[in-house]
Amino acid sequence: MKGCRIIAGLLLTVLMAACRTTIAMPAEEEPAIGIAIEFPTGEAETRAEVGELPASTLENMLHTVSIWVFRSDNHKLEASRDISPEDFPVRGGVRRYSLPVSRAFVREQPNVDIFVLANAASIGSSLDTKSSWEDLTAAFFTDSEVDPYYGFGLAHPVKAVDAEKGLPMSGCGLDLPVEGEEPVLRVRTVKLTRAVSRLRFVFCKTYTEGEEEEVEISRIILASQQIPIKEYVFTSTKTGIVRDNEDDRSNYLPSAYIIPGPEDIADNETPENLIYVNQDPITYDRIISDAVAGGVLTDMGYTYLRESDKRLVGRIEYTVGGRVRAREFNMSTAGDFARNHTWTVLGYFLSGRNLQLALNVLPWDYNTYVVDFSEESVNVSSKFTVESSTAEITETSKDHYDARLLPGTDALGHLHITTPVGGYLMIRPLGDVDAFKVEPDRARIDPTVNSGRIDIRVRRNPEIDEDLSGKYITLSFYVETADGRVIDANTEAVDGVYRFII
């Protein structure tokens, strides 16, 4: 029995030692590249209930998002990922994603080409995460028989956004430098924009009595040879027109776009108040929307078309007392109908019944980002920094610092994190973890307390009585949401990498 107790004791000692060894081993984080994507957003999306205006919520809707990362030098696919819907941004703005990369990539840090595609089904795209650089750069969309969009041409004009497919959006960044150091690599933000543009006609007339002759708009004609036959899915330039033929005219649709005029034209005592006079896009959108909702402006709705690099021209045919008249309209500059733009043509009749036109082209995106205090995204308003009075800080390379602990003093750092509300920021030491104490290792995210500030204290482990000179750690961050999801937060939380040294 005594021998058995000795053997059992030895086994227990071995197991305890093994456990201690496991705990003491520093966890090695796999290298990854952080990619920030700016998604379309707009304050107008909250006004989707107004009249017959298209719901901007549908125009901004994401159904699928895919990311590809290629080396710029040899076009080798380094990383790719289909983003899960739960990781989509709630109301647009900038969202960061982490893609694992090879250690060879980390060592070399070549420049990269990044492609992002959202709502691929809206243009019938068959691209997947295994697609090559050549596949992506050659991808285009054109007229098709696939509903509901049929390629966004003129044969089947698109007048509404399909709730199941959304609108095509893409982004492309070429030859982007990689910054940072393992495990925190990053590139600059890639902007995702809609690959189509939209055209809108609105009309009104002053109210008259007696002898004035009534007017009627017969039709609106957008001239031929202006909408391209093919459009690249990805482009790093202003437009992505596919030019298959040397004869430039043959690269554009030969047909005109003809729109029947409205049945009625709204009466408006002050149509001049609707003219665009350099208001910001949100303000002007509200002016037009409120006039439509108030019944003083006739809205013919949007038509969603492939972009164009042409100076769009057309004419409006109308009758006054049975006499046919016409008025031409045109954009001021070629390329104003590039992807992700809105062209509004305002027509109004004054006394004498001459048609007056006011035209404007505005970016479709309003570039307004409202921080969303939700449970869906990570937002760090102030990145992690170490207070210089609490450690001896030396810059060792760009954005890299050594923070040597001072005798009897804890190194203090902080950051501000505002979402996901109710989740936890997890602080994870990497390196000689046994030599240090990091407090806290878990902090609740609450933007209402001290603007979401979280203070982090790093000190020598007082429980180890031996020489720890030269021991060091770095900090890694991730977020645990209220529903248990884990999100990497290094890209959001870290610009400067601090190495804490005893």
C-alpha cells in the first residue's frame, strides 16, 4: 500500500508539473492582416417611409460580402474570405476584418492588391474565394436575361431595388503597402461603392387660372450611344468601362432610353425653391423628398443604370395646348455619371408655359458615419497608448515602442472602446507571460462610463522571486460579444505596438 501511495504521489507530481508547463507556455497568435472597409452609408436611410421615394435601406443592404488579398508582385492569392452576415456593419461606415496570412508573407510583407465585392448575385457573378487575380480583374457585367436586374441596361430598365439581392458594390485597392508587424498587420482603408448610378426626373408647374393653356409631358428621351455595353466589376479608376472595340461608339448601347411622361404634373407656387444651389447632398435630398411628400412635386422615380463616362444628353418632349415642343438637357461634364452618382433633372413650368430645367449631379454616398452603440461591431474611438510618465518609452521603429518598467511603478495604458455594448474587451499577454501581471484581463464595454475608457495596468509579477531582467510581453486584444461571439480587435485597438520589458 505504501508503494502504491508513493507511485500515486509521483504521478500527481508529474501531472502538476505538466499542467504548470502548459499554463506557462505563451500562446502564439497566428499572423493575420487587418483590412478596413468603408461601406456605403447615408442619413437618408431613416427616411425610407416618405412617399414613393426608393428606400435607401434597400440601396445600402448587404447580402454577401467577399474579400480577396493578392500579392502585387506575382498576383498570388494570399488570403480570401466570405464575411458572415453577423459581421456586417449595422449602418455602414468603416468595419475592419482580419484574414490569416502565411508566415512567409509576414516576413516579406509585399504590397498587396485587395478586392471586395458585395451582393454578387445582383450582377450574376460566379466569383468565389478561390477566384484568381485574372478572374477578378477581367470580371464584368452586361445585359442578361437574369431578373430582376437584367444587367442594369436599357432593355429592362431597373426602377426598384430587389430586397433579396440588393445592389452591386465593389472596391479595389492596388499595390497597397502592408504596415505593422506580426501579429498586427494592416493596410489602408478600401472604400466599397455601388457599381451602378441612378437617374431621376421630377416635375412641377405653377398654378394658373383662366386663359393659360395646360401642359403635358409626352416623353423623356436619353440619347443613344451613352450607356456602355459592358462594365468592369472592379476598377481603381473613376469608371470601369470595358472597351472591346477600337470604334468607341460600338462600346455603347445603340438604343435610346425613352420614358413616358407623367400622367399629372404637380402644382407648385414656388418651384424656384427646389433648384439646387450648392446645398449639401443631405439637405437637397430632403428638400426634394419633402416636396414629393407634400404633393407639390411629381416624382418619376429612379432608374438604376450601368455607369457611363459620357456627357449624358437627352430631351424632354411636351405639348402646350396641343402644340409639340421640346427642350434638351445635358450634363455639364463627361464622367459625371460615373458609378455611385445620382443625377436629378428638375423640370418646372412657369407662366407662359416654357419648360425650365435645373440639373445636378451629386455623389450617392453622403459619407456620414454615426457610431452605432449596438452589439454588432467593434468601434475603438481612441487606440491603446501607454502613459509616458509610467514607463521609459523608446521608439524602436515606426509605430513600435519599448516600454521599460520603472522600479516600483506600474506601467499604465488606456484606450476608449464604445461597441459592442454589453460585450467584453479581452486583454491577452504574449511572450514571457509568467513574468508579468496584466490587469484587467477582461473589461466590460460601456460607452456611458468615462466615454468607454478602459485602463490597463502592467507590472512585474511579485510572486516570482528571481531575476526577470529582459523578460517582455506585448498585448493582444479581442472582443467577446454579449451573445458569445469572438471578434479580433487588434486592428481597431492598436496603432502603436508596445513591448513591455522588465
